[in-house]
Amino acid sequence: VQLMESGGGSVQAGGSLRLSCAASGYSYSCMAWFRQAPGKEREGVAVIARIDGTRYADTVKGRFTISRDNAKNTLYLQMNSLKPEDTAMYYCAARPRTGGRCATSSDALQSDAYNYWGQGTQVTVSS
């Protein structure tokens, strides 16, 4: 399994970016985006599951949208109204054996619930 993120970059506050995560080797029914800022713990941003939908961290709700293109086996994160506090390394992650139901689980946005990770893409938002 390989997960490869792209689309990161530098943007001014209020701007937008779209991250992509290309998955190869397998199509997982539960995938998520996490981020980690320097000196901080990795935090869950958004999750998408084939059956029970999507879930977002309160800090990004209404600004970020997670989606996937199953034909391309690619995960996306559309980020709008970016803030300096969104600056972080962003990672996509996949979680096997969920039966497509993980967005409503208590550990949906916990990093230790995910087995496979990409290498990350940097997002920097300047004020």
C-alpha cells in the first residue's frame, strides 16, 4: 500500500488549497487527513467512510471538505478560508477492516486507529 500526498504549498490567509492523496495497492473504505504542526501532536482533520459518511474536526468544520474519487483511488481535501493556524504538515491515512463504517466511531480522528500513512505535504499559511 502506498499513499502519496500532493498539493501543499504557501498561501496567504483567506486563500485556498486542494490536497490530493493517490492510493495504490488497495482501495480502502475508510481514509482520513491528519496534520501536525511543529511542536504539536498529530491531529485528525477529516475522515471519509464508504458507508457512514464524513466527519470533521471542529477547527476546520465549514472551511474544509474531504472527498474521494473511487475511480482514481484518490482522496482530496479542499481547504478554504485558510488561517495561519492551519499551517502544518498534512498526511493522508488509511484504515483497513472497518466495513466502510468509521466516520461515526469514537476513534475516527485518532491517529493510532490508522495503519497506513503517506509521507506528508506541507501547508504554510501566512498572515
